[in-house]
Amino acid sequence: MGNILCKIMLVSALFFCFSQEAFTGKLSAESIAPSIQFLKINNYYVLFTTPKAPYIDKNNRFMVPLRSINDLLGGHTTYDPTSKTATIQFGTHQIKFKMDSTEIVTDSNTSVMDTVPVLYKNSMFVPLGILTTQLNIHQEWDQQNKLYSLSGKELMKTPMMENVEDLDRVPVDNENAFNLSSYKLSIEREKIHLTITAKNITGKKLDEGIEDLNTTFIFNNSTVTENRNRKRPSIDKDETVIRSKDIPYPGTIENKKIIRGELEYILFEGRTLKW
């Protein structure tokens, strides 16, 4: 009976989430320029990683929480609080970072970084670019769109991402039809508010029904994906669109109490669907 109530609660939460989504307008292609740096892994923009979004440190390095290496890239991570050392196993390679140290050990070879791992809300943040360089993961920096991207068939092959893709079984025509221009995220007590601004980069007008600005919110107790029944307006060539949504925290019932889920990741894809 408890499991049934949990499912009912979750379904109700998801229904409410979808009912709050709204198309909020359109802007000319020239009026919005990328204002912050973005991280993209394969087809997914990474907008949030608990306990905070990826950020650029004072040494111009993208910093991400250690846990995200496990959940997004597919590595296996451990942390020794005594030595304050994180160990990342990725395929046949092993990499070690030490808190507040510029040294990095890769397969027993020691080198020096230009930045240091830091601790934030009990989470260790490490320099992603240095890690991926050591692992020979393909990476690119797009100066015009302020986009740092990682790509490779070995990435995102994790239980968390398998669950996301299992919930996202839709016929996709173009995985990269939109560039993310900007986003605004507000994590409030009762809800999460997200506004996405993205530009059509297909070079053509998109017919009604195929736009898919798809956002996935991953909580510790559930995953909330795109509302598949929403209206999808036509999008002009080179048009920039804005979409906002409010997501309440999904809950489960334990011992007759509602336990609110904790936000772990927000991922975004700018796609078009097949008819």
C-alpha cells in the first residue's frame, strides 16, 4: 500500500510540474549573446550539479563536483578524508587529486596544475579540463558561444544516464538544433524556477510540433523530464526563443511523512523531433 501511495504522490508531482511550463516569448537573434560559460557533455548541457552549478575559478578552470565525474562521465570515484585525496578510476587510468594541492598523480606519474581542488558544502570540486586532458577525452572550446564541450562514446554511460534515456524514448531528428544562449536558475524553498534562452541553429524554419527544448531535472528520489503533451510552436530561421518552467520538489511518503526530493542535476538538450 505504501508503494502505491508513493507512486501516486510522484505522478501528482510530475503532473503539476508539466502544468507549470510556459512559452514566454521570442527575441531577435542579435538581442541575446552568451553571458556565461557553458558545459556540454555529448548532447547534454550541464546546468546544475549538486551542491552548485559548474563554475569557472580564478585560474579560468571549469570546476565540477567529484561526484559528477562518476554520474556523468562514467568514472569511479572515492575520497579519503584522512589524506584529503580523491581517486578517480576511468577505464585503465587512475588519477589522484589532493585538496588544496597543485599536484595531480596520473598512473603513478606526478605533475603540477595551475589550480587546486576546493571544498564546498562537503563536496570536493576538481578542475574538469585538467582531468579530461589527463584522460585524453576529446574537448573543445567554442569562444563565440562560450561553450566548453566534451565528447566520446565512453561518456555518459552510467546508471543515472541510462535511467534518463530510458524515460526519454522519443524519435529525435536533430540532436543539436539549438544553441543555449543563456539560462537563469532559481532554487527556492518550494520550487525550482528555470528560464532557458536558446537559438535555432539549423539554418531553416522549424515546423510546428518538432521543437524539443528538453530539460531533465534529476532528484535523489526521481527524475522529471519534458512534458511531451505541451504545444510546440513553429520556430523561424535563426530565431531565439525563451521558455520558463516551475518545478516543485517531488515527494515520497515514508512513515506517513512526505520526504521532499533533493535536486542533484539539471540537463538540457536543444533538439528537434521526427514527425
